[in-house]
Amino acid sequence: ELEINRVSEYGEQYDAKLDECEDKEIKLREKLKQAHEELDETAAALSQVDKEIFDGEEKLSASVNEQNELKEKRRVISEELSALRVSGAEIVKDVSSCKESIAQLEASIQSRDSDSGKTELDIIKFENDIKAKQKQIEDIKAAISGSDDEIAKLEAEAESERQKHIRFDEAAAKLRSAQKIKQNEKESLTEQLTRGEEQKNTVTADFDKLVWQLNDEYALSRSEAAKVAEPVEDMIEAQKQLQSLKNRIRALGNVNLGAIEEYEEVKERYEFLGGQLNDVNVSKEELCGLIDSLTEKMRSVFMQSFEVINKNFKQIFSELFGGGKAELTLTDPDNVLECGIEINVQPPGKVITSLMSLSGGEQALAAIAIYFAILKNSPSPFCLLDEIEAALDEVNVTRYAQYLHRLTDKTQFITITHRRGTMEEADVLYGVTMQEKGISKLLRMTAAETAQLDIQ
């Protein structure tokens, strides 16, 4: 279910991303369309500006040509003015010459009365020439003055055209910069559109892969998965649980195609074993109750036997040692079935703090006393003793054998011994000898025969 939820959530996320990519694609296409329109408008404006620049350049070229023509005209006029000035100078010089001539003529008139009529005619001619020259000079000056105004006007127009050309150049540079910016925006939008399409293709591929995985692994369609999907509150915890489930699934090994049939068998066996387990639990409870009951009974029996054995031990110890004290104590009276038992003995005339302080014979005799105390509490029909009195001295061997004779009414003893005192108290003696190598021979002797041998 977590996997289905995760896949469904991924599907919803991819749907959202796909819608977002489509919206982004639409916006990018609108931006691209707008950029194309702005680019077309910019291109049209740039074309208009280029046209205006071209017209301005043509006007400027015409103005420059006209200016050049005016300059050429001015140069020609200047040359003519210079020529006129030279001519004026020459005329002035001629006027001076004429004045001198007039003065000379006036002088000559006085001297020459005969030539007066001719001289007057010459004077009138010269005066007319002077007036014509002066008029020509005034015309030339007027022409020169008009040419200066026209030249100034043309220069102003040329400067205006030059300023227009500069403005047109600046506008063209701005338009080219705007065109470059729009071109960069167009390239950026195209790149974003390409990335959006790639992202859209990637998201679509991932979505198709998830839908295929959902269908292949869980046999669910997208709509079916959406119906059974549940929201995941903690995605991190869900991912951890999903990874744990995957690890557990991976640990299960390969898929068992016969799992359904095996499941029925295992289920049947599980129910059977479950029934047996219930029976075992019931039996266990009964056994636990029985164990508790037996434990309590064992504790009671043990304490009863322990008290009797302790009482017997005190009595037998005094008889075997000819006095003294002995006692058995529990290390933990509250847990009598698991605690230890301490042996406290005090032979007559000694103060003993530890059993290790006793001699070997005393330790052996104390152990025999405990054994006889146990045997007296619960007699056995048959008992085999193997040299348990080997460490005793002769006096204690005799005491041991005599006390052992007191227990023969309920128990039959077979004693393996090499001690004389024990043999003397025995009812029957059995000896094993090997007169021939490898062949054992058994000898039997009763107490009466032993006494007769002793008499002989």
C-alpha cells in the first residue's frame, strides 16, 4: 500500500509537473510569440530608422554636395571677388591715373585752349567709366554679401543635417542594441523552451515507467491505483518503511509460483500445530502446576528428611567420635532446594572452625557419620562399601564396623576392605586369590569358621 501510495503520489506529482511544464511551455510560446512580434516591430522600426538614416544620409549627401557646390561657388566668387578687388585696385589706380590725367588735363586746358573740347569729351568719358566701374564694384560687393549669407545658411543647414545624422546614428545604435537584446531573449526563450520540452519528455518517460511498473508489479492501472491510494503524511518515514519492506521481500528470495498451494498446506499444518500448541500450552500449565505442587512437596519432604538426617547425624557423630557435637545447616533457608549445606562438627576436646582443620581420619569418620545418618533415615536393601574406612585408625575402624553391624537388620552390606577390624565384624568373608596366573579363585568363610580359626 505504501508503494502504491508512493507511486500514486509520484504520478500526481508528475501530472502536476507535466501540467506545469505544459503551462510553462504555453507561457514560453506566448513569450516567444511576443518576442517574435517585438522582434518584427523592432525590425520594422529598425527598417524605418534605416530608411530614415538612408534618407538622412541622402539628404546629408545632397547637403554635402550642395555645400561642396556652394563652397566651389564661394571659391569661384572669392576668386572673382579677388579678381574684382584686383580690378577695383586697378580701377582705383586708373581713377588715380585719371585724376592725375584730369589734373594734367586741367593744367593742359589752361595751357591748351585749343584742345579744350577734346579734353572735356575725354573727361566725360573717363567719368562715365569711373561710374560704371563703381557700379560694377557695388554689384560685386552685393553679390559677395549675398554669397556669405547663403554660405552661412548652407553651413547651418549642413550642421543641422549633421546633427540629424548623429541622432539617427544614435537611434540606430539603440535599435541595434535593442535588437541584440531581443535576439538574446529569443535565444534564451528558445533554450528554456527546449529545456522545458526535455523536462516534459523526461517527466513523461518517468511517468510512463511508473505506470508500467505499477501495472507490472502490482497489476494495477493508474485509475485503480488512484482509488486505493492513501495520502502519506511522513514521506521520510514512509521511505524507511518501504526500504525495510523491500529488504524483507529481498530476503524472502525468489518468487515461489506454488506459494498458493503451499500456503494452503502450511495453513492447514499451522492450524494443526496451533491446536497442538494449545494442547501443549494447556499441558504446560498443568505441568507447571504439578511442578509447583511437587516442588512444594519436595521442599516439605526435604525439610522433614533434613531434620531427621540432622538429628541422626548428631547422634551417630557422638557415638562414632565418643562425644563432641555436629550439625547440618542450610546456607539459604528460603530456597532449600537450591541452597548449599554446611557441615559443622566439633570432635571432643577440639574447637574446629573449618573441616580443613580436621585430620584425614576425622574427615572420613565425619563423612561416614553423615552417610549412616542418611542410610538410617532411608535404608537401602543393598549397599556396597568400597574401603570407606581406609583412612581410619584401628579404634575408629572397630567403632565403624560395630555401628555398621547395627544397620544390617534392614540393609545387606558388602564391604571391600583390607582392615582387620571390619573383617572381624563381618558375617561372611569372601576372598579372591590367583594361585595360577590368569585364573582367579574365590574363597568363602563364615563368622563361625573364622572364630574356629581364631581358636585354633
